Amino acid sequence: MTTPVSRLAPLALAAFTALPVAAASQPGQPETLEWISNYQQAVALARETGRPLLVEFRCGP
Amino acid sequence: MRRIDVGLYDYDWHHSIYFFIVSPDEQIYLRYGGRDAAAADSYLDLDSFALALEAGLQEHERWTAGELPPRERPEPFFAGELPRLRRQEIERGRCIECHMIGDYRAAERERAGLLDKRREMFRSPDIRDLGIHLDVPRGLVIERAEGAALAAGLRPGDAIVRFAGARVLTFGDLHYRYDGVERSAERVEVTVEREDVGPVELVIELPPLWWVSDIAYRYWSIDPQIHVSAAPLTEARKDELDLEPDGFACEVTRVHRRAAVMELHELEPGDIIFSVDGVESDPPIPDCLLYLRLNVTAGDATTLGVIRGGVRNLMTARTHRQRFRKYGTP
């Protein structure tokens, strides 16, 4: 099956943790993801691009 | 976390990881998360996560096409509105961990006399107590039904699509809706999609105390602890000791080390606790410790009726107000 990582590509990502996950995001590289730790920024991006948001809350880094 | 509207992103804050898929205008399409007492990831795996992502994207297509009716946004709520959390964590520049929101909020409600422990302390009941066993990698497909679920007509292979009046797409959705059921409810409606049949509407008769689950992993500050293990007495034993047949008398089976270290009480294994603050029965509460947890404020002292060596006595016990990685007691 396709990994969940590739299925995340159409979503804007927002994570709220002590240490937000960050990964390099380059055009044409759908397997890399960039999590946005600023919620307002993530919502603005979702509105701008029309993409849904995947919002993550987690305990710890 | 302090700028997140936790009124919108409401969930059981003791879950270790939780996802929402939402529209650009912040309508929640679905939730992905949920746990049981055994482990933080009992209901989480990559297959079910992939299913949730697909369902979320399908919902987004519907939203884009204007097919999803707009939902009323819940009342906004921010962590900083909890005065003690603000003072003890935010103003000291400390990180707000998710579970703190749940705990400070519950403690605040306890102080205001608004806390319903049946609903707010015993959060997220275990669906397996209804007899629903899910095939986790397949999302909401039932692997096995027993007890109340079996009696209601749920079958292996059925996929749950509605629960308690709401459409559910993931276990997170189901768990959240189940948590929202009034603790006094006697039944809950469920709709399943059955292969070769289509949607089937069923009613699950809720068993007594369906909302009670193992909450030890939460370390709630609102959960008073005397740090003993105890077992309810049999009817024959109650009769032998001349105790009320529907009473919650129980026998202490173990006194945990912390009870002695904290000098909470002088209970010993073999002691029979037959009353808490003068109350001996509260049907259908079956055991003294559950009654104590529901009716005594954490940190307060309580008077226990105790039988030791055939002699009845009253004993004062202090209860422990637990903390879970918090700097101050909420």
C-alpha cells in the first residue's frame, strides 16, 4: 500500500508539540513534509491553497 | 498551544497523540486518535491512518463542492482562560502539555462545584466493554462482537458508520461520540454498513456502569487515591458480616507502598471497608473504591467504616491528590 507519508502531500500540516517536527520541503519531492508549528500560519496557508489541514497534537517531541 | 482554540479542537487531552483533518475554514472533517488503558496506540496503526487520510481528502472534495453543510463553531476556549494554568505555566514561560489542559480544566470545574466525575473523570469509555472489538487496520470494521453489541445485532464484518446520532469516519470519531453519551443513558443508536445488505440501524442497550474504565494511566488530580487495591465482597460474605446486600463493601487486598510513605491511613490487607463518610450503598456502584473516587474530593480526608478482626471501627484516611508532570497542584 502507499505509505501515509505520500498521502499527506495534499494536506497542509500543523503540529503542536514541545518540539515541532520539521522536514525539508522541496517542490517535486512529495515524500518530504514540512510541519508548521504556528497554527495561524498553517490556516493562512490552507486558505491560500485551498488544501485541508492535518492538525497534530502530541505529547512530547 | 496557548493560541490554539481548544474549544474547537476539543478531545480527550490524555491521549498521547491526536490528529484532526479540517477544512481551510476550520470545519472538522474527522479525528484520528484514541487509546485504551492498555496502551497509547491500541487503536493506531499506519493502515488505519491511511484510511483516515483518504476519508479526510474525500470529505475535503465534498467541502470544495459545497456538499458539506456548514457546522456551527463551538464556543472558543483558550488555555490561558484557566487562571491557575495561566499563573503556574504560561506566566512562568513553561510549555503547556496537552494533558495539562484537561487536568487544569477539570480541577477548575471541581473548585466551581461543576464537575461531573462520571463524565469528566471517567472520560473515553472502552468500547470493548460494550462488546465491540474492531479490526483496527480496517478502521471501523468489527472483528468480533460480544455482550451488549452482540445482543444488539452487530456482526463481524459490519462497518460502523453512525454512532450516537453522528456520522463517524474513524475510531477517533467513534470514541469521541461515545464519550459524549450522557452517563445516565440506557441505550445508544448505531448504524452499520453490512456487506450485501447496506445500512442497518441497531440499538445497543448500555450495561450498568458502562462508563467506568481503567483510568489509572491518567493521574488525574481530581481522582482521590488512598493507594490500596480492594475487591468487592460476595453476597454471601456481606450476609455473613451483616452488611447491606446492595452495599459497596470491599476487602483490602493490597496496601501500596505510597500509602505508608504518605501516611495516608492505617488500612491493612484483610480489612473490610463497608462505608465511606457514613454511606454504605449507592447502587449500582459495586465497590468502595469507586464510590470514594466519585464522591470524595482529591486531597480531602474521608471517614471509612472498617471491619478488622470482626470489630467495626471508623478510620480517617487522607486522600492523595495526584500530579502528572505538573509544577504546581491545579
